Amino acid sequence: MIDFGPTAATLADTYVGEDAVLTYARSQAARTGITSVSPSGGACLRLLAATLGAKAVAEIGTGTGVSGLYLLRGMRADGILTTVDPEPIRQELAREAYLAAGFAANRARFIPGRALEVLPRLADGQYDLVFCDGDAAESYSYLAESLRLLRPGGVVCFEGVFQQGRLTDPALDDPETGAMRELVQAVRESDLLLPALLPISDGLLCAVKR
């Protein structure tokens, strides 16, 4: 088995490169104490959004806009990103980043609140892609909502699945790691999904809804 190692990971992260807007959004994330999707993970999200011709994307975990910038840059020119986060201050930072990147204000719909309270209000089967990067302890619960939101052929992605190595450590059984283990198993065993676990960012689990 090939060990990609840090050199290959660095190459993957620098292959596409990030502009000043992304760099600033990433620095704002670090300042507020949150971890954003890596450049390689963001590039993958952009690729998926472009491949799907995504017009409607739902995002759990706005952060400071790093993942949203990648998603918007892959979506159709008339696409709308619906992004959910419990922290309105973070969403304001993301809004500023999207505007700085040249996206019109109506390209993103910001909904403050807990994901499991907001998602049930979104329409069934109307989304091309759902990106989940919220509360790790709720990850398994996001799956059912994501399946409801997605159209057939749509894609769901979960960031942070490796949990910085905790996922495969049998000695750990905290709520976040337990939820991720349930999620990984459920996605793999679901007849409704065609999955792949990608070794980029901190583990990007993606699956197509059949």
C-alpha cells in the first residue's frame, strides 16, 4: 500500500493554489479558532460542484467562508449556496469574503441556527450537493437530512471524518468519534449511496445518491 505522506499532501494542497480572498478567509478561520477544509479538499468540492452543474448547494457549517468560496466557484453562474451556521458573526465574515470574491449578494442564503433545527425547513429533493462540516457529534444525524434534501444523482460530502486520527483508535469512544464511526458505517452499508472515502483534508467522505 502506498504511503502518500506529508510531501504528497503538501503537493495536493498547493497544486491548485489559493488567491488573496481564500487566504484571508482562511486566516479569519484560524483567528476564530475553527478549522477549514484544506485546499485539496476545497478543490475537490469545487470539482464536484462543477461536475454536477450544481445550481443548489446546502452547506452545514459556514465557518468564515472557505468551503463556500470553493463551492460557489464550482457552481453554475445562477447557483445559490444555502449555508447554515450557529454563529452569525462567522456568517458575516463569510458574506464579506463572497462579496470580495465578486459574487453577488443573492448567490448565498445565510441561515443562522443549529443545523438539525434548520435543515428540516429546507425543501425535499431540491439540492445537487450537500456539504457537511458542522458539529462532529451530530454528523450521523446529518445523513438522513442530507438524503432527504438531495435529488437522485446528487452528492453528499462529510469533512473531518478521520477526526485527526481518532476514527481508527479503538481506545477512543467520545461522542464525536462515535458519531463519525456510525456515519462511515451507515454510508458504506446504505443501498441508496455509492460512496468513497478520500484521504484529503481530514478525511472527505463523499457519496452519490442513487
